[in-house]
Amino acid sequence: MRGTLIRATLAVTSMIAIAFGVPTALAIKQIAHDRALVDARARAVAQGRDPATATLDSAALQPGVARAWWTMGAIAAVLIAGSVAAADRLGVRAIRAMDAEREVAADLSHRLRTPLTALRLDADALPAGPVAARMRQAVEALDAEIDAIILSARSSSAARAVEKTDLVDVLADRLAFWAVLAEDHGRDFRVLGADHPVYLPVPRADVIAAVDALLGNVFAHTPQSTPFRVTVSAGGLVVEDGGPGIANAATAMQRGTSSDGSTGIGLDIVARIARLSGGRVDIGRSDLGGARITLTLPH
């Protein structure tokens, strides 16, 4: 957007400068010619000659013309440069305003994830029946909408700010919430490799969303008391569980795909964040018996 605005301003200002500059330059040249002709005839009269026989000296046509043309060129250059600078500042302000709106939308949507996860777990705890099925369907639909809002707010890679995020700090912050649910469900878990900061060139909100989605899948798609393990490395995060695993890894990260294993629509947002950041998501089998999901991000 910023570049487009600058190019449009440059084109319009240049056309205006040409539209006024060319006729004015020709007028200056004609005025210089007429002035030189009047001076030549005046000299002829003063010398007692016929004014019609007066001739123009080519040197007499030059004084002031070049200076006027240079002045006009300088004014046009200043006008173009000033217009481009103003357009650039306007573009920067517009981009910042849009970035702020995207951040607000993404942050508000992300804040809904925690209560939504708790609601999903409560729905899973309901006895089987039409009411429980409708509630689970509504929760999944709401979760999909939140994912869509977050992804649409962050879909433009050009607008993504260059930011360094400490993965270990984000993980510790989110585990403060998930540890409470793990205790309620009787889930044992371990965290490995989180003894020193791991900085990633990814926006903090994206890292938070990815961590929540990975941990949320463990809670939402494995039985209670299922253990899990989180391993931090220089290039990303590995989440493993002792559940039934993922039956079809090829379709696990497609929106709307769900199964009885350790997968669900949450992996869709993880995969998209990885793609936007230049990373990837790999799904395999853990030595715990369930799924092993590896999120690799640039570092």
C-alpha cells in the first residue's frame, strides 16, 4: 500500500509538473525572442536604420532563459519530492492504523481461547446425547470462527512486524493456565529444554496462539489422565502425548478435520502460522504412545 501510494503520487505530481512546465518553458522562450526583437529594432532606430532591417543576435536570445528553465526544474523537483514525502508519511500512518486494528482483532479473539477451551472441556464431560453433541458442535464452530479472525488479521506477511519473541517465556505463561487443567484431569506432564531463553523472529501473539493450539489439542482430543510432554529447542517446540495418536497425518491440519486422536481444528491455525513465519509442522508417533507434533520456526 505504501509503495502504491508513493508511485501514484509520483505519477500525478510529475504529470502536473510537465503540464505546467512545458508550456511555461515555451512561453519563456517566446518572451525572450520578442524581447530580443524589440531591443534590436530599438537599436536600429537609434542608429537611424530601418527597424525592419534589424537582425537578432543569437546571444541576445539566451540571457535569463536558461536560468528560468533551471528555476522551473528545481521548483518541479521540490514539488515532486515534497509530494512523495507527504505520501510516504501518509502511507506509514495508514499502515500503522491497519496494523493496530489487526492487533486488536487478533488479541480480542485470542483472549476468547481460554474460556472457550474450558467450555469445550465441559462439553466433552457431558453425557452422550443430542444436547452434548449440539454444544460440542457450537463450540467447534466458535473455535473455527476465532481461528479465522486471528488468521485474517495476521494473514498479510508484509504487515507483520519484525519482532523477537522468547518461546520459553510464552510457554511458561501459557502453562500457568494449562497446568491447572492438567491437575484437574489428572494429567502428568514434563517440560524439557526450557532452562534458557529461545528467541524466535515471530510476533508474540502468533507464538501464543500456536502454543495454545498445540496444548489445547492434547486436552481436547485425548482422554483424561493422558500424560504429555513439551520439549523446547532452538528451532521450535515439540508436543507429545500418550493418547491414541493421529490416524491420518495428511489430513490432520486441514480445517474441519477431526478424529478421536490427538488432532482437531486447532492444528489448522498452527500450520498457517508456521507457513506465514517460514516454518513447518510435522506429525509423527511419540514414544509416549500418542502423537508427536513438531512446530519448527525460523531462528
